[in-house]
Amino acid sequence: MHRLKERLIKDLDELTPAELMALQSVVNILLEKSGEKGSEETASPAYLRVREALADVSGDMSEDISFDREERI
């Protein structure tokens, strides 16, 4: 297991910033699935404030975002 970890760390050094950001998203998903991260108790206060602010939003925000993107294209 230790060799695998060392190899991964070495590989991380070769990634671009964009690739590191993508990898961070994957790591976060894996940690959420394992129950080590992602609960509201460990969430940052900013995340909770945004969630509270969006709680009263009606409709489908993903459709609105897609529509706005299509207008820009």
C-alpha cells in the first residue's frame, strides 16, 4: 500500500492545475461515498448559507442555466 501511495504522489506532481482540480472532484466524491466527508456537520458555513439561500428557489435551476448558456452560444 505504501508503494502505491508513493507512486500516486509522484504522478500528482506531473499533473496540470486543471487536472488536479478534476482529480480533487473525484477524491471528494469518493470520500463522500465512504462516509468520511460530505455531511452537513463538516460542511463549511458558506456552503450552508448558500444552501439556505437556495432553499426557496422554485423551478429547475439546471434548465435556467442551460437556457442561459444556449443564449450565449
